Amino acid sequence: MSTRTGRDRDRAPDRSRDRAELIAAIEDAVRDNGGRGQLLHQAIAERFGLNPTDLKCVDLARTEPRLTAGRLAEITGLSTSATTAVLDRMERAGFIERVRDPADRRRVVVVSTGRREQELNTAFGPLKDAMTAVLESYDDEQLALIAGFVRRLNDLLRDLTAQPDDKPLTTPPEAR
């Protein structure tokens, strides 16, 4: 037995259309955010004599424990020669150094030098401050929802990036 009135049934298609429009608007906004983020990273990378891929690899060197060239190539999908070129640029710019792994002297680990942290913080400072100001306008429940959405989106992007080059990108089942 339905408790919906005629008026509720009449509104159902509007809600569905409104939901579809909202989802489309979010998809457009996320796409726009990604593009604008790439442009910002390009501008910041150029300040350091790097390119955006190099700058993202600087992040990985700062956060990924016991990062090797092979692991960096795996994460980024870059070829080994391209990974070596990225590491060379990062090293010349003073962001990383390659050191022998004390546990396995045959292995070389990429580590952040930390010498350019303040410069990076200064370069990204305006973005961090603006983002904090926007986030402060939300209550805790909304922030939890946003954080969950961004985490799920990042997991999806990580999974899509890790797919082999010879296969078309497919959405992981948990994101469907």
C-alpha cells in the first residue's frame, strides 16, 4: 500500500530530473576543478623549473615510504626512462636525492631532501588559505560528507590510473 499522494507521484519525475541535473553539475564542477588544478600545478611547477608530473612526483617522494624508481614508475605509469628523467630533474632542482637502502645495498631509494619545503609551502599557501576559508563555511557533518566524497573519488582515480595501458578504462565495481 502506497502512502504517496497524487501530488507526490507528480513530483517524482521532477526529483529524478533534479537529481540528474545535480549529478551532471557535480561532474562538470569536478572536471573543471581538475583542469584548473592542472593549470595551477603547471604554473607552480614552472616556478621551480619542473613540469606538473615532476611536481606530483615531488609529492610522492615526500609521502611514499621507501620510494624506488620502479615504484614511482608503477604509481605514475611512466616508463622507466621517463621516470629516470623525472628523478634527474627533481634531483637537479634540489627536491630529492637517491640513496642506497641500508637494508639492501643493491636498492636505491628516493628521498625528499626537505630543502625546498618552505618554498613549496609558500607557493601553495594561497590555495591552502583559500581552501580552508571555503571549508570553514561548512558544518562538521557536511565536512565529513565532502571528505568521504573526495576520498572515494581519489580511490577511483587511483584505480583507473593503475589499469594497464592496453585495456580500456573501466569503472571499478565499488564505484558503480
